[in-house]
Amino acid sequence: MDMTELFDSLEKGLKQAIAHADNTKKARTKKILITELPTYSAKDIKGFRQKVELTQSAFAELMGISKKTVEAWENGRNSPNGSATRLLQIIDSNPEVLMDELTIENEAIVN
């Protein structure tokens, strides 16, 4: 975007904000419904990890948690919090998205 386009875009946005503030134009809104936070069992969590073919250590690194936390989840001693549950929900529904975004594939050739 060059400087002229940037200026035009900023000017348009400011005019819309002023019109909204003066009650001469309604702002557009978008409503979305958030799905309910799922609950996963220890067996589910272990299954998700196995689905993406990771060790407990690698899965912990992917999730940004400790290996002991993964162990506790898989043994049923603890449950994931809200944000971790949302990541598990993504792994459950579309593991490729998370794996493609958060990993770099590095295959070694062994003779």
C-alpha cells in the first residue's frame, strides 16, 4: 500500500468514526456465537497426542506446557484450562492446521 492509499484509507475511517460519533451513521456490527468449551477425558487427550504422532515431551512443547502437565492430563490427575482446551479442540477437529502452523518438518534420511 503506498502513501496515497494509506492516507485515503485513514481519511475514510476517520470520516466514518466522526459520522458514528455524531449519530449520523450507524456502525456495522458482526455478532458471532462462540461454541461451548468442550470437556476432554484423559483418554481423549492421549488420543489427540497420538493422532498428531508426538511424544509427551513434543506434545508439551507444542502446547506450551510442561511434560508433567501432559502426564497429569493423560493420567486423569488434572484437566486442561480454557485456552489449552481450545487448542485441544483444534487438534480434535483439524490437527493439520495446528501442526502446519506450529511445526517445521525436518526428516532425516537414515542409511
